[in-house]
Amino acid sequence: MAEPLAARLAWNTRAFLMLAGMWVRVSWTYRASFLLMTLASVVITGIDFVAIMVMFTNVDSLGGFGLRDIAFLYGATAVCLGLADLVVGNVERLGRRIRLGSFDAMMVRPVGVLVQVCADEFAIRRLGRVAQGSLVLAWAITRVDVDWDPARVLVTVGMLVCGTLIFTGIFVLGASFQFLTTEGSEVANAFTYGGNAMTQYPLTIYPREVVRALTFLVPVAFVNWYPTLFVLDIPDPFGLPAALQLASPVAAVVVCALAALAWRTGVRRYRSTGS
Amino acid sequence: MLYVAVALRSFRRYSTYTAATLAGIFTNSVFGVIISFTYIAVWKENPTAGGYDVTDAVTFCWLAQAMIMTVAVWGGGTTDDVADRIRTGDIVIDLYRPVSFLGWYLAGDLGRSAYHLLTRGLAPTVVGALLFDLRFPDSPATYLLFLVSVALGVVVSFGIRMLVACTAFWLLDQTGVLSLAMVCAVFFSGLAVPLVLFPGWTRDLVLALPWAALVQTPIDLWLGHSTGVEAVAGLGLQATWAAVLLLGCGLVLRVADRRLVVQGG
Amino acid sequence: MSLIEVEDLSRTFVVRRRAGRVRRTTDVVHAVRDLSFDVERGEMVGYIGPNGAGKSTTIKMLTGILVPTGGRLSVAGIDPSRQRVDLTRRIGVVFGQRTTLWWDLPLRDSFDLLRRIYRVDPQRHRRNLDEFTELLDLGALLDTPVRQLSLGQRMRGDIAAALLHDPEILYLDEPTIGLDVVSKGRLREFLRRVNEERQVTLLLTTHDLQDIEQLCRRVMVIDHGSLVYDGSLAGLHARGESTRTLVVDLVDEAAPIEVPGARVTRVEGPRQWLSFPAGASAAPIVASVASGYDVADLSIQEPDIEDVIREIYSRR
């Protein structure tokens, strides 16, 4: 406990890279399969966008937004979910780790147990989603009608950082429930992947109540929607305060703090398996 | 009657995962809501897109959610057992059982799909009907046609999944093939976006591919978009694909069997 | 201060059970109840009891895996549940039934990863690894992935892994389970050596009483979450009112022998079995038998510790 927070953070980051690096080396020994799966990951995560393009062969806009604007929203949320999934996505296997007893083994090693759960079976192929999202986002950035001043560049970068943190928090928060019941991992998916699916479209296609829920309850609207309104210079279609457009860091801090609290509580209430 | 017993046992096996089933229904419902709003937005811009109206589109969305597990669009089912048993070598036992190998596993998969139809098929449909205005068939005959079509869809899906599982005879690691197969199933079945929205000739192409039998064909029967001759043609195409795929499976298994003998098991 | 201090340690589990279709009842299960004991540096302690008695729960609290619901606990001056990560560097844990090594990695890579995780100085690591490789005969296994090792080989790898960072305490949960007689013997020899030469304190749970007889001077017996015995192995025999047996081979068949302090339990031709309390000395009995009868041969059978423990449980 004497170790300051910064040192602990640095050590846990290093340990994560060490453990994850080991898994990357292991997967690299099955090169062909690894490359095929990375490719598959790019294609799978790209289906959603192709589906949007198919829709746009029938319409010119959705919820008042054109294809380029939607590509901006889509790319942003894909990059954020992809990065969060890459780093902490494995946390959803917590229930399995508990059942198999490998969680006990992690508890007696000098590395944060969350770091170990996330790094275990680390799959670099998940970069596929990040790559796919980046491509769409890059295309959108070159096409959207925006005057790129420093403020907009800053908000765009901040959007990617905060969005990643929001999804990271939701992943960990959802997984923490597996300390109580090890069977509910799919419910958490509804919030992470579901949150991602919702934010692929302009929120104007949803009723007002849904948008409120996505703002104040499960704040995925801060991943891309509010920053995008700022970047594209669109007044809030629901008449919500413009301050929300710059509030993503607040949402990220709140979600991550809640996640940390839930995780710590879970670890302290952990019951282990067997006798 | 052996196959009925196998199907029943499989039904019971899947019915033990209650918590997972409830969680799955929740997820299907959440995605049903999200996709409904997306379709509503599309049909608001273009009220006759793909020949559907907005009620058709929303109904399509919920039925598609109901089909995910029923016809195993994302994979899974008894063919996963086959892949496992090929890897461990236990498959040899199955191949020399005095019952049809394909029949055995198909019966199991139909039992599984019956369970999933009653839980993960029915529940999201009810949720969808409570939240949105859905279209229901007005004649019992349509329900019957729909069920026949779903059953054929399961067989087609089984055939595809079995072929994928059989790649394990030759490839050490089938996860790559599995994910590519999943991409095709999600995209070409209508789950990602109704196939009727595809532009021009691509629409005719995807409707003729085997994956259309998984989601698009049964739902078109439900919505009453294919009636009479069209309905028969739809079912006929499904049956044709089912037969072709099962024949393909038989062929592949024979080749694999010979390979096992040559290698000495 | 003792290395391990346990005072009134308790752990309850709330178990929800289905009672009918929807209704559920809640039970509180006392896995460990008011446990108190100390362990000094350098001790080798056997921790035994039937399945579900609370052995694993105790070990999991001592390692910080489980948080106690009551009582006080200190291991090497550290509260395990509050400072779990700090404690990990000072203890080693071996779970008998499952490995803590990485399934897909060769043993050597697992060890190297552990070195970096525990931040062990490379030179010290090399020295330890060389020693363990020799003592545990791991040389030929270092490049084999863990998944391909036999149970005995894996256990040796696991024990080496648990000791590479020079822990002060080594917890072993069923270390000899499933091993053949030769492997068990080698493992016990190694553990004795680690205890003597490295002053590592050992606490082991086991079903195999031979482990205890050959390794531990001190035994703790737990049942239904409470400590029912804590002391020497000899004392355990006395406590269980166990008996030793004097086997007498007479020159000729005779009526049952009558000597003070012992009684005949079995007669088979010229051979007779006399039982007497394990705590008593055999000398006076042997003397009276030898002076009163024509004896061809004599031998003494030690009591079976399993019988002793069964006795303790049955009397509760």
C-alpha cells in the first residue's frame, strides 16, 4: 500500500504489456490461422457499415443525417469500442475463470487481478475492429463538411479517448456482476455491443426518452453523439444544453469510477469455487 | 423413432441453461428495439423501400431476432460437438455407429432448434409485439407454412455448419473458417439488413443463395409477401438447398472416412 | 510475533437454494468458525480434515483470496485481504488439482514470465531455477508446453513455480493427489529439503496421511469449520485412544496370554495379538510376556493414523 498510485499504475501497465505480449507470441506461432482471423474480424465488424450502405441505396438520409455524417458517427464508436474491447474485452470471461479456478491463481500473483483477467488470452486480432473503424472514420473526416479548427481537432481526439474509456468502464461494470452470478455475461453484451449498435446511427432516429436514457443512464451518447454535434456544428435536435457536447470527459470519469467501485466490491465479495 | 428420442434428449439438454436463455432473450430484445428504430427511420424516408411498408420492416426485425438461435445463424448447435469430436478423434465412434451419422446429429439439432424456437424465438416476438405494431398472419395455413420454412431453414443451416465443422478433418484450427462462415450467414441471411433492400441484380443473387433460407424466406412467408406459386417456389428452393447441402455433407464425410482409414484412425 | 497469526477466524457463505418453482430460501453456512492458531517460522504443518471441513476456505483466507467474515488474521505481519498484492511476493501457493502455470507455454517460458511478474533479480532466478531443475528433475521438461505434461510432471513444475520468488511461506493444497508412490516420495523429499535449507514454512492440506507422517511434526485437524486438534502426531495418537499391537509368536499353541496392561484381541494358532494404549511403554508388557511364556518371536505394530482420525471424528 506504501506504493504511490502512479507507481502502481505504471507497474500494472507494464505487467499488462508483458502478459499480453506473451499471448501475442503464442498466437503468432499459428500464423496462418491468426492472419485469417484478423481478416475475418475486419470483415465481420465491417458488416454493419455495409448494411448501412445497402440502406443508403434506398434512402438519401437517416434521421436528417447523410451517409458521410453517419460514417463519422459510425467510425468513432467503432474505434472506441474496438480499443476498449482490445484492452478489457476479455473481462467478460470472468465467470469462466472463476468456474475453472484460474481466478484463484491470479489472486495470488503480484499484479492487479483486473489486469490479469484482461490480459489472459489477449487477442491482438481484435485490432480488426479498430482498423475497420479507423478506415471508415478517416474516410468520413475527409468528406464531412467541417472547418477543421484546433477546437474541433481537440474535441475529435478527446472523443476517441473518452469514448474508449466509457466503453471500458461499461465492460468492467458489466463483468463485475459475474462475481454474483457467473451466467449473465450476455446481459453485459447488451450494453457494450448494444451501446455500440445504437450509436452507429444519429440519435435523432430514437424517441426522446431513449436519448435521455443514453445520456443520463447508460451514457453512450457521450461516446460520439455529443462531440459529433459540436464538430459538425449542429444544434442539439432535442434541445438539450450545448454544454453536454463538451461533457464527454465527465461521463468517462463517472463511468470509470463506478466500474472501479463495482470491481473492488466484487473482488472483496468473491466466493471462490469448491470447498 | 430413435431420431425422435435423440431430438427429445437434445431439447432437454438445452433446456437446462435457464439463466443463459433469459440473458439471451434480453439481448435479443435490446437489439430488436435498436434495429426497429433504424428501420423506422429508413421507411420514413422511403415508405416503400424493398416493397415493404414500415410494419413489414419492424416485424422483419423482430422475427429475425427470433431466428438467430432457432436456425443458429451465428453457428453453434450440435455441429459444434462434431467439430470437437473430430479434434479429439472420438468421431470414429460416431462414423461406425449403426445409425446414420447425419441423421443422428440433424435430429439433435432439430431438437435444439425446437427448444430455441419456443424460448428465444417466441419471447422476443412477444416483446416486439408489446412494444411495436407487428404484422401477424391471418390464416393458420400461413403459420404452418412458416413453421415448415423454419424447419427447412434449420436443415440448410445445419448443412452449412456441418460442412464447416468437417473442415476440422483437414485443418488443425477451424476458427478462421468458422468466422468467415459466420460473416456470410449474418450478411446473406437478411439478419444484417433485409435482403429486399439490396440494389438491382445483387438482390436476385442474394435471394438465390442458400443463406436466404435461414431468415429471409421464412419471414417473407409470414409477412404474406410470397403466396401461392411464390410460396411454393420459396419452399422448393429451401428444400433444394437442404438436399444439395446434405448430399455434400455425405460426400465430404465419405472422403474424410477414407482418409481416417488410410491414416489408421 | 508468529509468522501466521489466526484469531477467531470465521467465514460464512450465504447459499440461496431453490425451494419450489419460484421461492428461494437462504441458508448461512459456516465454512470456518472461530479458528485460532499460530504458526512459527520454519514449521511444517499438516492441515487435515474431511471434505468440506473448511481446509480450502482457511487456505484461501490465509492467501487473501477470500475475505473473512470475522476474526483477525495476520500473515508475515500483513492482513491478507487488505494487502493481498503485497502478500503475494512473500507466499507461494500450489493448488493440487489445477495448475497455476500457463497451459500453452513451455515450462521455461512460464518460469521466465513469473520471474518478470515477481520482479526477481535475474541472477537469483537463474540460481533458483538451476537448483529446482536438478532437485525436481525438470531438465527434460523445460521446453514442453504445460498441457503436454503428466500430472506428476506438472505438479513438480507448479511447485518450482511457487518457490522461484523465494517465498517465506508455501501453501500446498493436496500436493500429492493422484501421484504414484515413487513421485510422492520424491516430492516429500524435496519439500523436506526446502524446509530445512531455505527455512520455508510449509502448510499443507492433504488426504494422504503418509504426507503428514513423513513431513509434519505438527498436525491440525479441522472438522465442520472448527479446529478439533492441534499438536504433535504422537499426541494425536494418544488423543484418539489409539492402540499399538504386540504380535507374539509362541513356540506352541496356548490359551490367550494374560499380562497386566494389555489384552488379547486375536489368536491364530501359535500367534497372538495383544493390544495396549499407544501412549504406554511397550517394555513392561514385553518383559512380562517373555518371562511367563515360551516366545519364538515378537514384533510391535504402530497404529494407523487414519483409524485415529476416524476415531476423533466419530467421538464428536
